[in-house]
Amino acid sequence: MQEPTVRNEVSGNVGAAVQAGHIHGDVHIHASTTGPGLGSLAPPALTHDVRGRDDLVAQVVEELRAGQSCVLHGAGGYGKTTVAQRVAAELGAETWWVDASSERSLHDGLREVALRAGASPQEVREAWEGRGHAPDLLWRQLARTGSRWLLVLDNADDVRVLGAGRPIAEQTGWLRATSGVLITSRDGNPQSWGGLVRLHAIETLPVADGAQMLLDRAPDAGSAESAGELAQRLAGLPLALHLAGQYLAVVATMPQVPGLDLPVDFASYRAALDDRWPEVTELPETPYPLAERETLHRTWELSLDLLAERGYPTARPLLRLLSHFADAPIPLEVLRTEVLAMSPVFAGMTAVHLAAVIKALAGAGLVASDSSYGAENPVLRLHPVVRETNRYLGCPQARANSAAHSIALVSAAAANLEVTDPGTWPRWRLLLPHCASTLDVPDGVRDAVLVLVALTCERATRFCVTDGLVLHGIDLARTALSRLPETGSEVRGTLLGTRNNLAAMLLSRGDLAAAEEEFRIALESVPAVFGADDVRTLGMRHNMADLLRARGDLERAEAEFRAVAELAAEALGATDSTTLSMRHSLAGALRARGRLAEAEAEYREVLELRRRTLGAEHILTMTTRSELAGVLRASGELEVAEAELRELLDWAVDTLGDDHHRTLITRSNLAGVLADRGELERAESELLAVLAVADRVWGVDHPYFLDVRGQLALVLLEQGKLVEVEAVLGEEHAADPIPPEAR
């Protein structure tokens, strides 16, 4: 049966504000109306105060008054319609509010606008039946309107319908270069709008405004502080905040029957998000169902449907895939098309098509590009709520496939990054959170996926050892060892490597007992897995010798370093990097035993071989130079040691940055040489520079931090600066400012 047509046969203006067409707000709940006589002619009323948008509203109002048309754009749930409602109220002009979410609703709404603007019913009927040009009639009539007006085109997500079959830039469709038009849309691509409008991105809300939004809806659900914590957890997304407040308001009115297990306040709702996300982000059953745009689980599906219609069907599976990465910036280099194409849904994916899909997702506000890490490290960001919601969409098998695919992508990226090259370290730091996220392994994955996870975490913890990110690395290693089952020899062997890395990081923090426990567990298993003379077995013996040296058992440490160095030379060759690392450690043991001439000779041989095989500025080459400078200082060659350390410091600052832990160690070593030469003020200056950032880099209980603090106290004491000494050491050491070991 044909749908009845309802026409308004009157002309002129009725009231101060008129709405034509159906309304679907981003946040507020409005009953859908399809029957004749039920459509409201007023803009949707604000049901709560609008929080955190004052500056944006003022700017848009000013631009509209100056004759500029504006677009409020953002992904679903950001509150575009709410901002438009507030703008209309602030502007104070006669308002026509049109639902532009479909071509039908747009045409019906603009027909009513033409009538309200004074066009005769006959010419409107003829134009809308195809016997005239409807857009021309509309804008001709609007131009004749004497009073100030505002036309709102709400939810104009498919910008093409505004062109009426032609590109918007040609100005032959429903949008012209005229004043008084305010549009809400998910499309923030400037190319879509033909230069006819001023674009305004709708951002998330600050914590304080998000908290107030929750309190507006559920005033009895907790304190402002707990509301702020929930607002922070929801990352300021207006729709999520609105639904949380509405959820708690509804629960507050429900009878508390036995077995009813629902969050009742901000704190319990926040706790429930961690393990009951799908349940608590939908309102409990009510007689008033939400509109399609007003649920987290469906609001972004509308954008994905639109992108699919535009020729990007892979946008949906790509967003699902991205949601299984960590809640952190996602490096674009992770999205390798040859790995993506391993999944049937991305079969045939090319780099050009991938770039186009990402651009389409960004235009819809579902992902955001971020260049803050430099042009060489572009990343994507997902809003935490977009990420969390999409992780739960789809059937269990589809979710498991997306998770496994994300693991494959991260694993491939980690395998392609060199651990000892400082040039890769910024990329490694971006990748680390995603390496940790691979440990969220879904149930029922194949053993091959577990192998990828184990390899990724072993390589990531090895990077943490090299870059000094020991706190992060210790946490990652312990999580991997606790979660990954030893299924098969490959996973088992890889986990031994991770345990070895864990022990090395514990040793670097001075936790000798914990380090020894991990080393011994690894050493008991490694010969049976790899063999007694395997390079990995030798590597663990080498690290155990490091522990002996740290404990002061120098004779045994030297003997073990010498033994593994000889075995490595036989198995790998005299110039192999592993062999040279063991000889480097042997030189350190000789230095610790006071055999400086032997240590210097060993360091110089290793340095020459590392220069020849790795390069003059390789980080391992520079490490040997640094240790050699320490021997020169101990031998009394202070001038030569200072010159060497200054060159090393320049390299460290240029290559690693001022705040890197190796830079700080080099600077403190230079300060030691300056103090030995009697240049106490210069030594003090260097140590103060180190101490200014050392607590953030190492933590106040790290041996390096404590060493630098004690070193500075001695330099100050030699200058008679007793007050400064007490300030550096703290009240607990004020009575005895000289550390016992320094006496």
C-alpha cells in the first residue's frame, strides 16, 4: 500500500522555531514518528544542560551571524546534535530543523521548509513532483525571506544527498554558498564539502564536564570524584556518558529483587566495565527502546554501513581488527598488506586500497591520524570506547580471528625491528604496548599463534634490556611467563629466553636474589632444550657470571666469562658479536679485580673488532668505548678519559636524547672525572643535570639513582655546601652525609 503523503497547505511562518522531518539525535532519546500528524515542528528540546561546549557554541554562533555556513562533524556519539541544539537556542533566529539522515527524510523536510519560507503550495508540489527544480525553488524562496533564519540539516552523514545528484561544489543541489545553514555530519573530509562550509570537529569532553554530565543524569549515584573517575574511564565520550548516567538512573528506580546484580553507582559501573562491557553499556529493559543512533553497539555501525555503500566494505573488518590492538597509538607500519592479506576478508588488499580505507575511517571520525611522533612514525588512534565496543562485536569465532590477526601483524613488525639499533628505538617504544596486548590470547587459538606471541614478547623484553626500559620489561616478561603455556619446544625455548631477559633486568635494578632465582630456573632447563654448547645456553651462563660479579665473587665471574668467551669463539668465530660481548664482560671482570692493564688491553681488542664488524657508532662499540674510559680514569689518565667521555656524551645526546639512561650514565661518569681533576663546580653542574631527571628515568630506589645522589653529595661536601648536602640526601641521612662505602 502506498504511504500516505502529508502536505502542509499553509504558507508563512508559525512560531519562532520550526522543525520539518524526523529527528534522530546523537545523544537524546526521541520517539520515532511515522504516522500523520505526529511529527514535531520544533527542534528537539534539550533535556539537560550542555556541558563543556561553551567556546565552540560561541564560535559557531559568531560565524553563522557573519554569514558563514558551518558543519559540526565527528563520529557517532560525540554529541553533534546536542551542540547544534545549543547553537540554535543561542542564535535566537527562526529555525528550520531537517532530518538529513536519508534522501527521503531530507526531501520531505526541505519541502516543508520551502512552504514555511513562503513558497506557494502549488509551486512546491510541482517542484517536488519533478515539474520544476526543487533546490532552486527552495533557495530562491529563502533568499526572499526577510527575517533571520537558521536551517539545520541534522545527521547529513552521506554528503552526496546534499548535492542532489551533482558534486556539492557545483552549488546546484541542496547546499549553496549562502548564510544560515548549520549541518551535523560524520563526514569531516574537507573535500566532501566543496569549500562551502566552515568545519568544526566535535571533541570529547574534559573530565570535569564529563563528570557533571553524569551527575546531571544520576545525581544520587555517587560523589563528584567518583563521577570524574568514570568520566575518565569513558574518555569523555558524550554518548557513553549519557548512557552511563541513564543506566544508573533507571537502575535506581528498579525494585531490588533477589539476584539483581546491576551496578548502582559510578564506582560499581566503572568496575563492571572491565569484565561486563556489553551488558552495562546497554540500558536495562525499559518500555522506551533507544533509537538506532543512541546505542554504543549500533551507533558506529551506521558509519560503517555508509562506508560499505561508498565502496569500502573492508572498513568494518579493519576497524574490528584495530580494536584488538592495545589502547595506545597504533603505528601505521604494523599494517603490512602482505600480512593483512593472510585473512580472506582482506584478500587482495593493496597499499593504495588500505590507505583509502584508513582515510575513509578517519573521515567518518572512527579513527584519527596522529603525527605527534614525527613524520617518520605516523600512527592511528581509536577512541577507547570505540575500541572497547568494537572488540565485542561479531560472533566469537570472528572475534578470535581478529585477535589472532592482530597478533600476526604485531609479531611481523617486531621481527623486522633491530633491537640494538637506536634508530629503531622510537618505533619499538610505540610497538611495546601492542606486544603486551598479544598476551590477551583468545581461547582456542592454534599453537602457531602462541608461538608468535612468545617470540614477540621475547624480542620485546630483549629490547627493554637494551634500551633500559626495565620496569616495563619486567612486567611484560612476568606476564608472558605466567600466561603462556609451554606448548611445544618452540614456545618453551622462547620462554626460556624471556626468563633470561627478566633475570637480566632484575640484575640491572640490583635485585640480585630475584635475578639469581630466574637465572637458575633457566639454566636448569636450557641444556636439555638447546644443548650445552648452544649460543643461547652460553648467553645464559654469561648472564649468570654477571650476577657473580655483582655479588662480588670476582674470581668465579672471571673464570666463567673466560670459559664462555672461548666456547663462543669456537662455535661462532672470534669476530662474532656474541663472542665480543663475552670478551667485553671479561674485561669488566678484570677491571673489577684491579688488573687494569689486562682490562685495557682486552677492551682495546674488543673495541677494534667492534669498529670493524659493527661500525664506529654502533651502540655496542660505544659501550666498549665507555668502559675503556672508565679504565683510563682508574689508571689516572684523567685528561684522556675526559676527552673520551665528552665525545661519548655528544654522541649519546645526538643519538639517544638528553634523558636516555645511557646519556645520564655517561654524564655522571664525566662528572666523576671532573671531580677527580678538582673541577668540583663543573662536576656539580653535570650531576645536577642528571639528578633532575633521574627519578623519572630510573626511580628513586634504583642503584644508578642512589649512586648519582651519593656522588653529588660528596662533590657538595668537598665544597663545604653542607645545607645542599642535606637537601640532596634527605633528612634520613642528614646526620651522616657521607655514605659508608665512600669513606
